[in-house]
Amino acid sequence: MNFKKLLSNSLLSAGISFFAALLSFFTNILIAREFGVSEFATFSFIISLLAVSGVVANLGLNQYLLLNLPGKSSLRKTSLKIRTVNTFYVANFIVSLCVFTYVLLSKYSYLTVFLITASSLLSSLMIYRQAVLFAEEKVLFSQLIDRVFRGVLLFLLLLLGIFISDLVNIGGAELIGLSIFLSYLFSNAAYSSRFNKVKVVYPIRKRYLAKSELTSSLNLCIIVIFTTLMTNVDVLFLGAVGNEFDLASYSASQKITLLSSVFLMALTNIITPTLVKSRAENSFSSNLKLPVLIGFSASLVFFIIVFIFGELILNVFGSEYIDAKSALVILSLSQLINAFYGQSLTVMKIKKHIKRLAIYILTSLIFKFVFLLFFYNSYGINGVAFTSLISIFLWNFLCHRFILKKYRVDTSILGALR
């Protein structure tokens, strides 16, 4: 990919992601203000649960496809997709049962349980579709459907729900669950309609991944689960141990912080297929500089804005959320640290140092689990945010040091500036 095309696609992808993040931001504001603290906490819990279940249900198949489809012939691509999607069917059936049982044991109604379970299934299917389309370098249109179309749809459905809630006998949790379910349902339909020439889902055939392929996929799945837990375990922890106000306040800070990560995620989506096709170290160094510069610059600007105007931004959710400014600043700083080290995680995966990467992230996750309760009891949600900062720094530092030592490639902003 030449410089101009990389820059153009990176900026377009980042722009789409940023717009989608703004949609998500306003959606959270809508729920916090119109539904109340309890329903906002419920929404945050459901979104975190779907993020974790979607990753587990994919068994790393999405990552495996992204790292193995680019550059393959059409026949080999079809064969690989058939084997992965059949494995995907089996995994989703098992995970759907687990999600159904877990939510059934909670405080939610039977309708909400069904909607969450169905949303989990549709969410994992979208993750799988994205991997195929990203590997085919159809990132931008895929992002428009997944991020923008689904985000607009969810916002409008919730807005409609506010107006009809007085006319129909439906609770806030049911209305939120229904809106999330319909947003995933129509987005999957849009995927099938827009990308009908890119075959993704095949009828069930008795062909599955070989043991070695499944092992590689599961290793990638472990990485994705660990990184997903790193992001969502705070909300799940506060949902189980903390009170609703702490959960809602922390969730508001986390949602705002996610705005700073959209550039990093967008740039990763654009650069990964290019890096997979050209695994030479020299290509890595040249292709990494631009995404790292853009990602770090965006994260730095965001951190400065949050540091100065944090209370004003939180006040959009409601005056009761202002006290979460310190947590917001800490979480924004953790994203800045992530941007400082650049694409270290992506390079580790492409270079197939999966086990080492798993050890690094697991080490950070263990630190988080060990100290999470202590820091929460001592410092409240600020302590929870601090454990995230330390965990993110730890795995980024270990990955960066390994790549620099083994390949003499500096994935950080320092390397990009040289």
C-alpha cells in the first residue's frame, strides 16, 4: 500500500470510527439522562457482556482469518472460510447456552434474557463477518455498516422507545434489550445485502478446521479474550461488587475515553492486511510510522481536552457524574500510553509470537484481578481506573521490549519520529 493510499484510508477509517464513537457517546448520554442511572448501568452491563461473549464465540476464528486469508487464492480462501464457519456454528451454540443460563440467573425478565442471548449470537456473527471483509480490504464499507449504520439505528430505536414507553407496558431494561437486538439484526441484514459477492457464511458442511488450525485459532482467541477482559472486566466487576452509581459513573468515564481509542482501532484495521502480506522487518518499520504518528497525536490532543474540560464533558451525562473526572483523566492517560507504544500487539500477532503475547497480557490481567478489589475499596472508581493504567502499560512495555530486542523495530512514537 503506497503512502497516499495508506494516509487516505487511515484518515477515512479513523473519521468513520470517530463519528461512530460520537454516536455511541450521545447514545450513552440519552440513556443516562432519559432512562436513569439504573437503566444506564444495565445498558453498560449488556454491552460489556456482548463484547466478551462475542469474542469467546468466535474462538479466535476472526483473528485467524485476518492473518491467513490475505494473499491466498480464491479456492484456498473458500476452503478456509467453509472450515472456519462450521467451527463457528458449533462454538456459537455452546456460548449462546452459557449466556442464556448466566443472564437467566440474574435479575432480568425472560424477554430481556432472550433479547440478550439473541444479541450475543448476532454480535458474534458480525465479528466473524468483519474479519472476512477486513481481510478482503473492504474495511471502510464494513465499518460504515457495523459502526455508523448500527449506531444510528440503535440511537433512533432508543429515541423511539422513549416516546412509546408510556403507551406500551415495557420496562426500561426490555426496551434497551430490544433496541440492541434490532440494531444487530438489521445490521447483519445490511451486511448480507451490501456484500453479497463476498461469501462469508456457508451452509453447514461436514468440514472443520484441522487440529493445528484450531490450535492456532484458540491461541489467538486467548489473546482476544484477555484484551477484551482488560477493557470490560472493570464494568463487570463494578456490576458484581460495586453500587449502581459507581458503575454508571465509571461507565460514563469509560465511554468518553473510548473516543480516544477509535483512531488506534481504525488504523489497526487498515494496516493489518498490509503487514500480513509483507512480513519483512523493513516493511514493518516503514508501514508503522504513519499510523503511530496519527494515533499518538489524536490521543494526546484528546488527553489535553479531557484534562482541561473533563467536568464539562461529564456534565453532559448529568451533574451527578462530575465527580468521575479523576477516573476519566486516568483512563485517558492509559489510552495515551497505549498510543505511545503503537502497534506492538499487532506486530506480535503477525510475527506469530502468540504464546508470549498471551503470557504478557495474562500477567497484566492477573495484576488487575489481584489488586482490583483492594484499589476499589481504598480509592473507589479512581482505583479501578488506576489498575487499568498499570495493566495497559505493563503489557505494552513487555511487547515493545521484545519486538525491539528481537527485530530491532521500534513500534513506539519514538521510533516513528526517527
